[in-house]
Amino acid sequence: MSTQETEASPFRPPILGRVNTSNRDFNAKAEVCNDGRATIRFRNLSTKAAKLSKRFEKRTPHQLPFGENLTRNNRKYESHLQSILGACSELPHLNIAIHIVGSRGDVQPFIPVAQILSKPPYSHRVRICTHPIFKDLVEENELEFFSIGGDPATLMAYMVKNPGLMPGIESLKAGDVGKRRSDMSTIMEGCWRSCIEEGNGMGGESKVDGSRRSATDVDRLFIADAIIANPPSYAHIHKS
């Protein structure tokens, strides 16, 4: 993997590294950007793999089988699912904070979870609490954002340098451990604030549906009734 960094453009963030691997059946290339996104390209070399690839290339991602549409047998459970969803319509509305520490790939799976919880029949108020670099990603999906601070690029650099449970001697000498502690203390404090503060954690207004929130909406007090979190956020186990 190279660590060559290219100049950023409005449409292409800086590239942190590249991977190129191949065998007799396929060739794969990948580029990892500093915002956590990865571009992966496969080239099938075997005849069988090439035919299979062409079949799927003709179908858009939305046409691929997914969830209950994967097999006919799953559909027989649909009525039971709908009856459970109907029972949820009378449940109280909650303030839910979703804490996410990591890359763009860590944030993206929580987007549909937040969207489902914020819409009927649940209609909860859901707040995505993550790094400021993902503010646009959250708000373009019409969700409420709160900044907990931290830089995912710094986090990933530390993990690459220290893949094991214990940090290496070079990291200890370089002061990486102290820096990591400082970063995590900022993130954990930000996670706490995300459970009790109004606004977006950046001293500004939250923006949803492409328009700025009203002052009344921005100043609504947010007290979390429930927390959903990925393990690296740590803070969720400390809130009581």
C-alpha cells in the first residue's frame, strides 16, 4: 500500500493509500480517501467470473435482491412484522442519540436506522452524534447532527500504527498514546454533551431538508432517553 497523498478537488478528497492485488481469477484495485470512503474496482479474469459480472452489471443496485425480497419464503413473515409495527404506533416518542466513532463506513450503516426510527410508526427524535467531517453526510440524509469532535483520519492512523491490543514502543516514545487519550477525552465529553445539549455541537444551527432550522427548533432542549452506539465510542457505557 502506498501512502501517496494527492491534491484535493471539489469532487475528490485526498487519497491516503492504494491497494492492488490479483490472482489468476481476478484483479482488484482500491483507493482509500481521507474521509473514509474507498473506491474498489474488480476485473474478473476467468470466463465464469466474467459472465457472472456482466449479469450483475446490467442491473442497478436497487434491482438487486435484498431483505425480504431475497427469497419468496421470507414474505410469509411480512404480516407478522406489520402487526408488530402497528403495535408500536402507540409507544411514546423518544429522544435517541446515536454515537458513532470511526470512518465514513462506520457512520453509513446507522443512517437508515436513524431514518426508520424517525419516521412513522415510531416518530422518535433521532440525533446522529459523530465527527464534524460527517456533518454534510448526516444532514443531506435529512437527519439531525451533533458534533462530538475528533478526527477519523487521526484515529485510523493510530490504529494502523498500532494494530494490536497494546501500543508499540515507537508510539509510546512518540507520545501517540497521550495524544490518543486526549482525543478520546474530547470525544467522550462530546458524546455526553450530545445527550444534554441543544443545537449541533458546533456553535451553529442544524440544517435539515435543505433549510435552516428556526431559532425555536435549534434551542429545543435534547435529553437522550436512549443511546445507540458503536463500540469505539466508549462513552455510552459511562452515561447513567
